[in-house]
Amino acid sequence: TIVLVASLGGWLQLEWQALRWQVRGTSTMSTTTKLILNFDVNETIMVGDPASGDSFEDSLNKIICKSACLRVKDSAAEDIMQRFEWHDGTPLDPSQRNAEMGVPELVTTWTRPPGVSSFYDIIDLKKKFAKIFTHDSSPGRIYRPLLDELDGKLRVPPALPALHPDLTHADGAHQFLLPAFLRALAHLASCRRDFALAIRTFGTDGPKAVAALRAWSAGLHPLLPPPPTPVAVSSAWQGD
């Protein structure tokens, strides 16, 4: 773990001003090769980017936007809505769409098909629509049901009492850390896997991530049981 701290810390000091937190899972399997996980915070283990001024909904819109893909329809067209179409060949312009066209599938693979670009990679479209991608004024409004579905999965059920504030966003309505992330840590601990986790951020949400991990590990999350073996969260370290 000390080697991880030194190497990661040195890289961050050279490249960025950054915050880095470490979480270590205990294990009696000393002969197992240590698994080292390295996660960013924003739009990776949480939805939101406070340092950039992105709200929960802004960030969720951007996440969907990055996987919604286009292809060039007419490179000479002045109107950007006519220059591109969705990657399935249906119109990008909402006024030219109908219900029978359905919703183009998101492209979530690491590599995209030839000639296909992310909506987010088209600068003029990104600037105008990324944070409001599923709003009525955006061509991405066809993905609004998906945004509502994802929002619901991260929303604290109304039947539950309020979650501990360390476990939620400032709105108190959405879970701060993705449930899948916490389940993955619990699974590693239940397997008695020797692992270390480094969490890094270039923003201001590092202390909040540490607090959320501590609250979950202490059994304060009513939806996600704590890990079966202890998880110790170290002190924060800030690069210069």
C-alpha cells in the first residue's frame, strides 16, 4: 500500500493539483496477489461534478450524452441538425422524427463503429445541449425516459426515513456513491480478497467520498449492508 501511495502521489504532484484517498480492505488471504483499484470520483463512482458546477441532473444528462452517437449525414449542410443524424440513420432534428422511429441504442462499448461519433464530441452540440441533453429543447429529449429511470435508481425511496447526510447529495434525495460501487467493495470483502482502493479527484468532493465510505462501512446505509469484514479508511492526502 505504501508503494501505491508513493507512486500515485508522485504522478499527481507532477501532473495535477489533486486529492487522493485510500481505502483498504482487510483479508487473511496473504498469499493472494493484492488487487489495486484506482477510481476517479466525478461521473465514475458518483453522479455530479460540484467543482465544475454540474448538478446531479446536469451530470446525468452528460453521461447519457456521451453514449448517444451520431454519424455525418451531409457534411456540407449549414444547419447542424441536417449535418448529422443518429447512428441508426434516423433524423437528429426532433421536428423530423416520429414515434415509429424509436430511440437509437446508446453505444457503451470502448470502441465505436466506423464513422460514428459521440454527440458529446461534436463541440457545437456539446456546448448547447450537453447539460440539458434530455430536455424538451434538445434533440436528446428522446432519451428522457432513460434519464428518469436512472434518476429513480439513485433516488432514496420515499418510504424510507432520510438517509444519513454523508450518504446523499446535498439535495438529500439521491445517493452519493453508486450502489454498484459499494456492492463491488462488499463482494471483495466477502471473498476475503486482499485489495486496496485509491480514490482520486481533481475537484472538491474527496472528503465527501471518504465520509460516505465511512458511513456505509459503519452500517448506516439502510439499502446496502456494510461489508462483512472491516474496511478502514485512511486519512486524506492532498498534492501540492
